[in-house]
Amino acid sequence: MRSFASAWSVIQGSDAGYARFYGTDNDATAGCDGGFMSIVQGEDRPVLERGPGLPTLQRLVDRANGSDSITVLINHFTRGETVPAHTHHVEEVLLVIAGECTVNVDGRQKTARAGDVVIVQPQADHSISHHCDEPCTVLAVLGSPDVQIGATK
């Protein structure tokens, strides 16, 4: 079983290009169980600069690069940045990877720190803000490969 740090290095993209899990550099080598699993290299996915007051956004996984079930995003926050209030038609799971942030879900505000997970139900109004000097990184997993990002309430 991989450690969290090892899995995170895979998510962030420690190798170039698409690869097959257990294979190397685009090999179609089968894993120990004979199955294949694509790895999306984080370094190959663009980081979107969304403007003043908004964290950068990296769309790691969605239908466009092979997922049939989920979207995976990474938000990188610096002091004073906020993801404004919005909703999704699917459940969203937020994992704070580094730092801390304030998450507001349907009017309930809580501080979430590295290692904390927030589960946001479908249609729940939610936002994320960051007011600390230390950067914050939040991984978001949404229950659809076709989630549109950018619309706010």
C-alpha cells in the first residue's frame, strides 16, 4: 500500500506524460494483477490563473482525460484568496492538503486544516476562503466527469 506522500507525488506528477500504473513512460505494461490504470501527470495539466482574489485552479481529471465518474481539481490559495459561493449538482469532497482555510457550507463556517476532509452535498451553497500567511492547497473531487467550474451565485 502506498503512503499518502507517495500517492500525492503521483497526483502532482513525478513523471512526464501519461503512463500506465506500474509501467513507465507511456508503457502499456500490465500491473501485478494484469490490469491497466492511467496516470494523469500533474505537470502536464495547465494551471489556470483566474484573476485577483481567486486561487489558481488545476483541473487534473475529467472526462477529457479519461474519467467516466469524477472530476479532480486542485486549488492553490495565497492570503486573501476565495472561491466564491457556488453550488454543484453532485457531491464534492474537499481534502485540505496543506495549510488551512475557512469553508462555508450552507451558512455553517468551519476552519479546515491539512488532512481534514469536508463533504459537500449536492446543491449545497459553499465557498472556501484563505486568510493565513502560509499557502493553502485544497484537492476537490466531484461526482461527475463533466462538472463546470467558474459559475458563482
